[in-house]
Amino acid sequence: MRIAVFGLGYVGIVSAACLARDGHRVIGVDTNRIKVELVNDGASPIVEAGLAEMIGDAVRTGALRATVDATEAVAETELSFVCVGTPGNGNGSLSLEFVDRVCRDIGAALAEVSGWHLVAIRSTMLPGSMRETVIPALEAASGKTAGVDFGVCFNPEFLREGSAVKDYEDPPKTVIGELDERSGDVLERLYAPLPGPKFRTDLATAEMVKYVDNAWHALKIAFANEIGNISKSCGVDSHAVMDIFCRDTKLNLSPCYLKPGFAFGGSCLPKDVRALTYYARSHDLETPVLSSILPSNELQIARAFDMLQRHGRCRVGVLGLSFKAGTDDLRESPLVGLIERLIGKGYEVAIYDRNVSLAKLIGANRDYILRHIPHIERLMVDDPNRLIEDSQILVIGTAEPEFSELVRNVPQGTMILDLVRARIGAELCDRMDYQGICW
């Protein structure tokens, strides 16, 4: 392909060099003449293992050159990558000044081009930036329509400084956010030789993926450091601890617990987080990451309550009471916390959970009900269908398989608040009165 790469910083020059090495004809574009001259001289504007040699070879064969002329670059290519910086402002917000400026330059060039051209953004941007900044800038400057006269994609990069060339050659994944199918097809063909899974999705999802990755990486580092500090305070080798921790790829380093939904509860997680953070405080250690876990969990309960309260209805039916499906354990169940808030605000609440029956409970669960929530027993019902009929709002609290069938009988007009992303079918999820807590 004939490709233009706008922005010869870290992402841009690595992408340009790798594309040229792979047989494409590449024009690098930058307003910095020094960078342009370095590339045209076969030199690298950054330090990165193996990059200088790749640039030198590509320039010698004519596969790569650089220019300051955006119009020329667009006119001579069929695909433009935008790899300019998106620096942070002092208040934490993101500046899209350079993205906007480059898109207007590309748009002006597109006004003079008769053929179809694809514009793919690699710059890191928050969800909505493609719709609110990129596409309007391209359309305003070109006088053309995105998805019709030219294509648009968001194609986040996953290149780490120091191993960027290797990361390009062996990416953890390739994500293509597409405005239309034709646009996505072009990038899918371009990346076909690369290994790793490939995902085609909408623009906003692709924009969000990059931020989720970086936030997760930062969280892992902060978490490991806090564990390291606690371990050192009690004479434990933190590396030995984390080596064992990382060997568990079934629960620890895995998709487990990474599905957005309702708050956690039970007899272990809340208690053990409290104990660990108390231990840290007793050793004069600050653990802001660990200490924020339980407050964050409480906020998810408050979020569910706020969503219910906004509807101003009185009769609420709750499917599920235990802290998770397939158990009768009510200890620190977030559903109990949600129900307590509803009762306190005067809502009429009915609860169905076939796993929870005071007559059958023994031991810690029975003691917990009698000592902490004895009033909830009288809210329990045996007939889930009657509960559904009588409710103005239905809360799906646990992922019991039977609930997936029961909610198919929910009449129109009954609001459904799903806390667990129950498998209830597209027809129910598409209803105007269905809401997921965070989807």
C-alpha cells in the first residue's frame, strides 16, 4: 500500500519504519524539519533498538521518505495514519490540539483528491474523540462525508518504549475501531501478516481499550508496590510472594473477576481487605490502592440505589439475596446493603432467593440473619412469578440460571435493573425499560 504517517514521534516513526520494511511505500509527515531531514538522511529521530538500521535500509531502497507537506503526502497515498501527540493539560484533561490540526490539514488535502482515502488515528484519545473532534475536523476541511467519501478508523497502538519494534512485530492484539466496514477491511488486510488476536469493533470501544490497558498496567504496578511494602514490614520476601501469586493463571492472572457488575461481598474478600489494610496502618504504611477497594465497592452499591431512586417508584422486587449465585451465604452481601437502603427510603421490597430460607439455614448464615437482618425474612416470597407481577421495578441481583427464564415474563413498563448481566436475550436487553448497572 501507499501510506502516509503523520507525526514522526515514537509511535509514528516506529510504525513508518516497520511498514516500509514490510514492503509498503511510506511517506512520513512532520512539521519539525529536523526530524524530516534525519529520516531522509536515513537516520532515526529517536533511540530504539533496531530502528536506525530499518530506517536506513528503507530510505536507501526508496520505501521510506519524509516531508513537511501534508497535501503532497495525502495526494500520493491511499491511507493516512495520524500518530501525533495528545499531551495532558495541567488539570488532567487531554489536549487534542495537534490531532485537530493534523485532521484539518488532511481534510484540506482530501478536498483536492478524487479517490477514496482512509484516515486511521493511532494517537491515544478518550472515548468520543473520533466522533466529536476527528470526524468533524475532517468533514469541515474537506467538504466531504466520512464513511462515504473517505474512511475513518481508530487503531490504538500497544508499543512500549525500548521494545517498540518487537511489539509492532508481535503485538498482544490488534484493535480496529471502524466507522464503516470498508474502512475496517483495509486495516484488516494491512495487519493480516501480524500474529495475535485481531478485533474489529466500533470507534468508542477501540478508544476505551487503550485507556483500560494503561490504567490496568499502572494499577498492577501500584498494587505490587504496596504488597511489597507490607511484605518488607513483616520480613517476607515480596518477590517470592508475587512469584507464587503470578503462577495462578486460573484466578489471579486471568479474566476472572474482570467482568463489570455489582459489588463484591461474602465472608472472605471484605474481611481480608480490612485485615490487610489494618495491618499496613499498624506498621505506619500508607496503602492508597488497597485502602480504596472497600470504598469503591460501597460506591457501586450506592450507584445501584441511585439508579433505582431516579425512577421514583415504590414496589421493588429483588431476584437474589446471597452474595453470589449458587450459595446461601448472606454475610456482607451487597444486595442486603442495597435492600437496607431501599427500606430506609420507604420502598416496598419483596425478595426471592430459593437458596435462602431461614428454616433451612444453619450455622453462620442463620446467626447472621437473626443478629443483623431479622427484618428481611418477612420480605422473602416463595413465588417468583407473583413477585414479578407485583413489582414496578425488578432487580436481577445474582446470576442464577432460573432468573434468565423468569424475567422473560416481565411485563412491559416494569423497569429491569440488571446487576449481573444476566443471560436474558436481546429482546429484553433492547427494551427501553432495561438497564445494566454499568453497561
